[in-house]
Amino acid sequence: MFSLASPAFKTQDLTEALDEGENRRVTLKFTALPIPEVEWRLNDSLVKGVQIDSSHSSTTLHIENADRAKHAGKYSVTLRNSVGIVTTTVTVKVTGEK
């Protein structure tokens, strides 16, 4: 029998610095049982137009052709399962010019 586990991030409160036009994958590792629902938000709105992949132990935000207006800001990442809920942040800074 498996023990239930509230979600917990192995990686927390990251800051990523990118140049305009750069590609980057931002991965957060976690533990949880059952596998949690994952929600990414940027400045309090659900993230749209960006690929997000999640597995049983990590979630990855794919930033392609980084753009200050579209990608920079404070992302909140929430994990939720039947045992609990946890949130962390990822700050993305985009500098330079294309």
C-alpha cells in the first residue's frame, strides 16, 4: 500500500534571467502522492501560449524566443492533490534587445 503525501517542491523560489530571444526550460521538481494537478500563473493570470509539461515528479515551463512583454514577471506554481496544496514562485527577468 502507498502512503499519501502532500505536495512538496524540491526546488523553490527560483529566479531566471534570460536575454531577449533566448530559449529556456524552467523545471521545478516535486514529490506528491497522488500525482498533483499543476497550475502556472503569471502575474495572477493563468499562463497561456507557452508550453508546460508535467509528470509525476516535475513540471517544466518552456520559454521560446523570450520576450520581455510576454514572459517576464512573477510566476506562481501551485500543486494540488487530495492531501494538500503548495505554491512557489519563479521570477523571470528578460533583458537585452532582439
